[in-house]
Amino acid sequence: MEKEGKEISDSEEEVKLSDDGATETDSKPSKPLTAKVKKKHVKLHEVTSKFEEEISKKEPSKDALTVIFNELYTLATKDQLTGVLNRRSFEETLGKEVIKAIIENKTLSAIMIDIDNFKHYNDTYGHIQGDEALREVTRVVSKNTRGQDFVARYGGEEFIVILPGASIKEAETIAERMRKQVAETKIKPTRKGLPQGYDKTTISMGISELGKEGVQGMLEGADQALYQAKREGKNRIKILKK
């Protein structure tokens, strides 16, 4: 969500694309596709070509088709770089969890996460090192979730965690573990001669829960809390106060 004075994320500076490669408004042409999106299109073409080749055989292999379908499912639902849910799949999963929470009268919380100073990090150390930072942060965040939670890449360097059944207090405990471990994690170098401090990064987090404002209110609340955390110095957690 764009706010006055908020840092512009890499996802806002690059082409505004959803994870399936479609622009936010398909009727309106945008800038040329980024390298990452082109790579995904190439991968999709490879998998669909394998599928067409297999079904053209007199006796297609069920095992080969299973592998191909699994690859297509992954491309359709997962972020190719980090392996977590992409934006579209996240929205579908969230919708189901919200309905379940309402029917069962259970809590549901959201943690919005942003990697601090990521644009500067990318500009200083390059996109390869930036991709490594994204993967490493994703690994730490995912490791600290519970079995029923799910993580999604929400934007360039922004992630979201949905915690079914978790109160604000429980979400804060989980978020603090994530924040602390990310700050303590050294990112494996992929280039030599990088400036001191290249191997560490931090995250800021905003937390909100499902309430009478509905799912949009929860997401906007987490985003507002995240913005407050960034404004107050980063590497911290803020909770939306109602």
C-alpha cells in the first residue's frame, strides 16, 4: 500500500506484475518484462512442451505426466525464487482460511514483513546477492511458522504470514522469533570483496488480526503497522492499535 513518505520498494520500481506474469491491469501495457518474469515464462514453456510431447505418444507415461503436473502446479502457485506461495495463490488460500475462521469463530492474525533497506542492499551488492538475501529471509521466516500457518511473497521484498487460530499476542511471539533470527543470520556470500556488513540484514514487521473490518481491514492494518515500524527505526515489530 503506497503511503506518503514510505520507502519505494523494488517491486514498485520494477514492472508491476503479479507472480503469474500478468500486469495488474492487463488492458494497460507496461514496461518490458523483468528478467525474473522472462525466466518464469521460459520455464513454463519448457514444462508445457514436455506435456505436449508426452501426450502425443501412443502410450503416455503416467509417472511422467504426474511429474509434469506437479511442475505446473508449482509454477502456478509458488514464487519461483523463494518457494513460498505467490500473490495469487495466497489470496485464494487466505479466502478459505477467513471463511473457516468466521464459521468456527476462531482468531486469525497476519504478519506483514519487509526487508529493511533492501533497495540499497541490491544497489550495493547486486541482484545475485539480493536474491540470496530473499531466500535466506524466507527460510528463517518459514522455519518459525507453525504447521497451519502459510507464508507468501507479497511484493519484491515484502512477505506476509497468515496464522490461523493465533491471537495478536501469539503472532507477536512468533514474529519476534523471526525478527531476532533474521538479525542473527549471516547470509552466505556469493561474491568476494563485498563491503563489511554485507552478510547481515534485518526485517520490520506489522501485525494485525481479523476483526469487524474484514480481511481487507486486517491486511491494511498489518501494512499500517509495518509502515510505523519502518518509520520508527526498522528492525522492530509494531501492532495495529484499534
